[in-house]
Amino acid sequence: MAEQRTRDSIWITALTLTRQGQAVTPDGVAEKTGASTRTVRETLNVMSDTPFLQRDLANDGTVRFLAGDGIVTV
């Protein structure tokens, strides 16, 4: 089996949480995965170019990511 890399962990964490209806932030995902905030931010931005995540700007200016059209939420 292939070794799970840092960006794999970011993808899995972000997709799991957003599928459960939660919004994710770069800081929150970095805390859960142990990855740097910069790597998480870059990865989440790439993911938001796919149907899996959508980028959202909260009222307080915080960037967060929500489930995209390609995700079935539970």
C-alpha cells in the first residue's frame, strides 16, 4: 500500500469534515494534520478548483471551505 503523504492527509481531512457539513479553515486543518498552514492553504485552494470544495468568505473576513457540488453530505 502506498504511503500517505501530507497533502493526502489534508485532502482526507477536508473532505471528511466538509462531507459532515462542517466548514474548514486552513488553520483548523493544519492543526488536525500537523501540516504547515501554508501547505494546507495551498492544497485547499487547489481543491476549491475542483467540484469537491468551494471557497467561502465569512462575514468576519475569514476564508473557509465548504462542501462543493461534487460532495454528498450526510
